[in-house]
Amino acid sequence: MSIKDFTPSRRQLLSAIGTTAGSAAAMQAMAVLGHAAESRFTGPPQLTGTRKGASVLVLGAGLAGLVAAYELNKAGYKVRLIEYQGRPGGRNWSLRGGDTHVEVGGAVQKVEFAPGNYLNPGPWRIPHHHKTLLHYCRLFNVALQPFIQMNHNAYVHQTDAFGGKPMRYKEVATDFKGHVSELMAKAINQGSLDDKVSKEDKERLLEAMRSWGVLDKDMAYTSSLKVSAQRGYDLPPGGGVGGAPTPSAVASLSDMLDSKVWNQMGFYFNYVMQTTMFQPVGGMDMVGKAFAREVDHLITYNAKVTKIAQNAKGVTVTCEDMATGAVSEAKADYCVCAIPASVLSQIEMQAGDKMLASLKAVNYSASVKTGLEFKRRFWEEDEAIYGGHSFTNQPISLISYPNYNFFKDGPAVLLGSNAGGLGGSLLGGMEPAARIEAILAQGEIIHPQYRQEFMSGVSVAWGRVPWNMGGFSRWSDEARKDHYANMIAMDGRIVLAGEHASYIGGWMEGALTSAIDAITRLHKRTQEA
Amino acid sequence: MSIKDFTPSRRQLLSAIGTTAGSAAAMQAMAVLGHAAESRFTGPPQLTGTRKGASVLVLGAGLAGLVAAYELNKAGYKVRLIEYQGRPGGRNWSLRGGDTHVEVGGAVQKVEFAPGNYLNPGPWRIPHHHKTLLHYCRLFNVALQPFIQMNHNAYVHQTDAFGGKPMRYKEVATDFKGHVSELMAKAINQGSLDDKVSKEDKERLLEAMRSWGVLDKDMAYTSSLKVSAQRGYDLPPGGGVGGAPTPSAVASLSDMLDSKVWNQMGFYFNYVMQTTMFQPVGGMDMVGKAFAREVDHLITYNAKVTKIAQNAKGVTVTCEDMATGAVSEAKADYCVCAIPASVLSQIEMQAGDKMLASLKAVNYSASVKTGLEFKRRFWEEDEAIYGGHSFTNQPISLISYPNYNFFKDGPAVLLGSNAGGLGGSLLGGMEPAARIEAILAQGEIIHPQYRQEFMSGVSVAWGRVPWNMGGFSRWSDEARKDHYANMIAMDGRIVLAGEHASYIGGWMEGALTSAIDAITRLHKRTQEA
């Protein structure tokens, strides 16, 4: 190791960069060094030369509709944004004390959370590489704070592993790599991989296994203080007299396999789940509200779209006022339709068969997200869990801990379920009260404090959300192949936008990038017309 | 998967808990469920029945001395705290614009950081299980914010790997588990582990390898969109037209091994490094300042201890006023000496040979920590790195990104070096200006923007810090065996405290737990006397 120990050619390159000016040179250097782009985002759309008086109707004030309205308005279009609900944001949504949530079927939940506490029923975390969203958060002064994703101290729970006892992630993940590395070292040492790995790489692999797996001098994974310095101690180190720690016992290979901890290890490696993630301070709906501050004068709330018609001259959208029932028509040159496919497929729209078919081709998740308020932050106080998720194979799927007001006294809200698939169907099929009872029964397996500390809960079953009829889009590979191009292609004077019209399904970034692409194409069309 | 799919015996147990009251029952339940304690901390010391008029001299206003003074004063002792420097906290320290740092040898550095920016030259992160420290932060209203430890998007750099090109952690770590799992699957499939693993576990291991390694249908680790959904894409997914992503190329086994990424993978698994970690809002010295607010009236600043004497009746400490040179004596019944062993070993102290020998038996690190201020947060803006560390085998060892003011415009300070071992010696041996130049030269290998954006820096070489003469204690196993008990044993009327007198060396928690143990024993002694 020496301070001169770097490659001369790189040094020359970097020195040359130092003589040129500005961040563009640095970015160019990054490209020279071969770093892939983290995002396609290179700045907001540049829509210039807008034809005077050109008008656009935007349908749906979710993030796709909001960004379309904002950028089209900025570019000089005459814009009107029509929204079914009485608030902006769509699935960009937070529920707070005093709010009411009514499900399909009529079940009413009144949220009773203490001031400052909230549930984000829809999107709840922002990846560091979702640069379009981050751009608008910065532009509109939406304060962000870290969303703790990975937590070594949260639980991994499988009903049939470790006698049903929840284990700390650090315990089972350390045991996973310990056992895998021990077996790998054995295979290497008995020559099993001689025809696949060079002699030199074998030596390096053994060193990697020893280090990564924390193996002992015999290349075995055994209980020790070194291993406990990863998986936790029986008695942690202390100060003064009796400060010496005692090691914890490692789990057997077979017990470790019961935990299926590789699912969590893989989860944390998922590109969209990787650290560092963020959330808006005060609730996810700060994003939608920030957009709405910019375009509020363009929005008609509480207007249900019942028909979308078009001809060679323009678009006519029929709306019903949700309060009065009054029917009205809105007209414009073009339409950006950012209504979810799950809802739009049920609205009469004058468009080609291909576009209409595409709306029915995409599936929607039916996830169930539930906020539970407790008297105190027992997960922090009793169990040293600050943010992150505990995973379980029960229908609730996980318990996720709040990333705001750490260490504070008083009531706090955690996410008691994020159920998808069969679990989502099971829980979503229940009435809210029964659903919350089931969610408590599952959660107390992980946190025995649940019943003692529970105050109230609110549960959003996305399959029962009247204005969305599902959670987020889930394209099968086959449907994507047959229908995606038809969905996004401009049909006459109508173009669709939303997370369903992107390859970033289920994420706000998908809604924004889809809408920006749609309006960029629409703008180009108006230039050609 | 069913909502009734849990173990009845546990259910009965938990149901029984639900009928008893309060958090104590829940904690007891946790113990029944077999969760190891995350910390030994069960609350602050309970020192009752203090003998009227009993007095204690505490030496050193680092965290050990501060907590000793606070708790002894609270318990009714007459306390005086003597500190060499003009500020409280010791190594709990932050450097800000306007501060001056003078090294042994006389080199002076004037800090030029913009308001609000700082370097924490000493401790800089708080593990979630350091409950003693967290207790006092909460008690004294020290606001904490997350310290981002793990960052999948930061760099892993080895001068002799990938042609010297820094790689993203996600890239090489994904490749590591891909190649390891592929080789493991091969070894399993050719029967190499048949005598070590049951047939059932073999099947489960194969499933684990396929999932964890993201192997293809032939159990090979190859470039694909699935793999790119962990290691990153060549072209990430987007919205609308052309939204489909393209995969990145995976590295070969041999190239991956060059990166030695298992060092970082192990680092993140280290018990004291595991998520979730915290830092005080505004700088680490908020902790020392908070303690000082409580005991400020007890502190004599700028007083150099030159002699510590004791007899059957009490302790006499000789001090020199750093401003006037005036010599004075302080007397008390007992002494808690929280001066670092590196300094105390050079002070005349009337104590047994065993205690004196113990002070020379413990080594100190000579790490070099450097704050660099840049015109803008290019690591965020250009590279989507928010907090966390990039690692390198150059002497600087790492670059660590600030965990406050994310997304903000204007100057920001990152940690440009955390050099230990040989790297610390190399950099610590240079004068500050040359040291910062070397640190920039190493850092620009990872961030080509360095020279363009650099404003100023300040570097703390702990081997040259006059009041500490080293960074933090590093006990060898042998020295610990021979000397630790002698160090912590009360010697007449003197008891030592500090991170060196703990098994949590180098951490504030070690200082606090050591001091609490020391005063608890001292208190007991006074009860017996």
C-alpha cells in the first residue's frame, strides 16, 4: 500500500480533466471511466415553440397527470386537469387522523392517529436513482429524509423455522454465509472445482470464504467471538469489570435453511430497494401537494370522467360532478389520459382496438397496506429496531417501522401489513375490522407487545379502492410483448400516461417518466400538425 | 400460506402475555422467546445513600469523565471535574469554520468550512445497540438523525482491480454472490458434498443458490435483466417509448476476485457497523456539550494535571493553569481518572505497579481523519451517492459522504480519509498541507470532480493530537489477558475510566459503560468505608 500506488494513465487522464472547467467535464470523465448512467433523466422536458392557443385536457391528477399539466402549462399550452377525487396525488397519498377511507362495498374507516402520525397507503419510499422524482422534489422544495431500508436487527420469521421464533436478520444471514462458505471451502479443498477454477483463483476464493464466512482456522463455521461480532453475542461487550462478551451459538445448516433468509438477502440487493432511499418529511402526499400548488388553478376536482371522444378536430371529455351529478363536457385539441388502466378500461373511450385491448392486458396488484398506531415505540425501546422491515411468511408479509420521530415518546404508527398475492387476497377479502384483527394476530407472533400497546388501525385493500380498482400495474412478459407498444402509441389525439405505461411499474418514477415521454411526443405531434 | 399458520404453543404463550400488563411483561416475553439482549444497559446507575460530604475529583471531561461527574453529582457527591482543554467532550469533537487545530510539532490549521458544515474527527456514528449513549442523548435532548452506513451505490476501489476503475458496490457484490453460488451449485450437483449435506438440504441449498445468486435456468451466473435488477443496468428502465432496459455485463470470477469485495461485505455485517446507525444533528460534539450543560459548574477548564497523589485519607491532584502557568492542588476523598491511557501513562501517578504497567500495555491507533469541503455535492448530483462510504486500498482507506443536508445547494464537507495502520502512519507523517494534497490525489482517483470542486480541508492525525497522543485504544488479546483486570481494579482511592477500560474500545459506549461501572464500584467502596 503506497500513496503513489495508482495507474499512471488514469492519473494523466484525471490531470487533464483538472485543467478543463466545470461539472460537464467531470460528467464526461465519468463516462470515459465507464460508469453506467444511474438514470435516463437529463433534466425536465424542453418543450419550445408551442403553437399559440393549443390546448390539452389532462385526465387524472396523480403524479403522471400532475407533471403533464405542469410541464404543458409551462410550455404555453392551455391546460385543464380533471380529477375524480377531491384531492391531488392519486396513489401518492397519506392518511392522517381525521381522514376517512371508504372502500368498494361501503365499509368506512375513520383514521384516529395522533397528530403528525400517518400511513402512506401507496408509494412510501424513493430510490436514490429515481432522478426524475428527485428533480421535482428539489424544484418544489419537498423536504426528504432517509427511509431506512436495510436493518440487520429486524426480524426474519418463518412459521416453520426455529420453532416459529422470529430471528434477527443478522443472526440468520451470518449463519447463511458461514455455512455456505464452509461448504464451498470443503468443495474447493477436495478438488471438486479444479476443472473450473484456476489454482490462483482457488487460493483467492478460499481467502474470500474465510473472510466473508468468518471461518475458523480449520475453515469451519463455529461459534466464536468473531462470529458473534456479526450475528450478535449472548452477552454483548461492556465496560469495566466483567466487560468481556460471551459468544452466541450458531444455528445448524439445516435450521438456517428453514429460514429461507436468502429471500431477504436478495430483497436488499434489489436495485429499486437498495440504499440509500428517501421519504418526504411529513408524509408521501407532500409530493402530490407540491405539484398541486403549481397547477391548482388548472384542476377541476370531484369530476368523474364518463366518456372520452375524439375526432379530427379535437377531444371531448364528458364529466359528472360528484357532488351535484351535473354532466358537462370539456374540449381541447389533445388529451393526456393518466387514468389507471384498471379504471380506464371501464370508461367509454373512442380509441383503436389495440389501445383498448392493452388496457385489459395489464394486471393490477391487490396489495393490503395497514397502519397500526401503538402507545409507544416498543420496537425501538424494547428491541432496538429503528426503521427497516421484519419479514414473515404470514399473509401480512412484513412489519415496517416508521422512519420519522425516532426515539420520541408517545404514539407511533408502523406498517402492519404489506400483503400481496394470496396474502393480499386473503386479507383484502375481509371487512376492515376483521382484517385488522387478523393483522394484529399475525404481528403479535413477532412482537408480543402488540395487544398491550395497540391503539387503532386503518387498512387499505387496493383491490377495494374505488378510484383505482387495484394497486399498481403488473405486466406479464407476454402481455408486455403484445400490448405495451399499443398502449403507449398516440391514438389520434389521445396519449396515455401513468406507471402502467412504463417499465418502472408501481413506482412514482414510472408515472413521471411515462408522462414526460407522452407529452414530449404530443408536443412533437403538434409541431408537425 | 394461511393466517392460521402459526405454532399453537406460541400462540397460547402470547395470548397469556396479552392478559398481563405493561412493558415489563412484554420484555419478559422477549426473554422467554429467547432473544439475546442487545445491550447490558438497563438504566442509569442507582447510587443511593451517599455519605454526606463525600467528594470525588474527576479527571478529564471526555464522555467518561462527564458521565461520572453527572451521575456522582446527581447521587450527592461533591464533584469537581478537571479538564486540560478549553472545551468539554474530549474526542467527542466537531471542527467548524473558525476553529483552529494545532498539532504536536506546532502545525496550525484554521478551519474554513461554510457555516453549518463540520468534521467529526473522533467518533462519528452511533450503533443502535449502544443504549447507554442513546439513553443520555434522549435524556439531554440531543437530536439524532440516521447515519447512512451501507450504500449499494458507493464505490469499491482497488488499485489493481478493474484496471484501477472504481466499481459500484452493487456491481461487484452481486457478481461475488453470483459466482460463488454458481460454483457452489456445481459442487453440489456433482455430488462433492454428498457426505456432508443431506439429500433434502442439498435441494434446499440449490434453491438458495439459484435465488441468492440470481442464477439462470442452467444454474449459471450470466448477464440478464434479472441480474441487472441487482447490479444495475446498462440502460435503466424508463417510461413510454423505448422504456425497456438493457442488461449490464457481469464481471468474470477472476476480475471479481481482484476487487476483494468480501472485505466490504464483511464490514457491513460487523455488529458495530450494522444498520441502523445515528449521528447527532449538527455535529457529534452535541453530545459532549449536552453533558457539559448539566455539569458545567463543576468543570475547571484549561487545567493540566501534572501529578496524582493519594494516601489513606484522600487524593491530591496537582494542576497547572494553561493560561497563567499557576500551579494549584485539588483534593477529594476519591478520584475517577478518565484521562486516556496514552496521556496518563506520562503523568506521575501514585498507584500500584500493576495499574501503571496496564497503562503502557494498551496501544493506540494513529488514524488520520480529514474533512474536505467542496463547492457542491457532486457525489449526489453526478453519481447518486447519498451518505455511506466508498472504499479504497489507498492510504485514505475510504471516502465517506455527509449524512446531513442531502440535496442542498452550496458547499458540503465529506470525510476524505479515515486512514489507519500503515496508511495512517504515512499520512500522519506529513505536514497538514502535504497530507491534504496526498488525500486529494488519492480521492480524485475515485471522484474526478475533486480538483475542480475543492475549497478547503482540515486533517486530524490522532498521533499528533496533543491532548490525546493517539486515537483510540487497541488491546491485543495478550495484553488484555495480562493487564485489563489491573487497569480497572480500584487502586486505593483511584479508579480509572474511559473507552480503554472497556471491551468496547474506540466507541463512546465503551467510555460511558466503563465510567458507570467505575463509579458504581467507587460508590460501593464508600458505603463499605
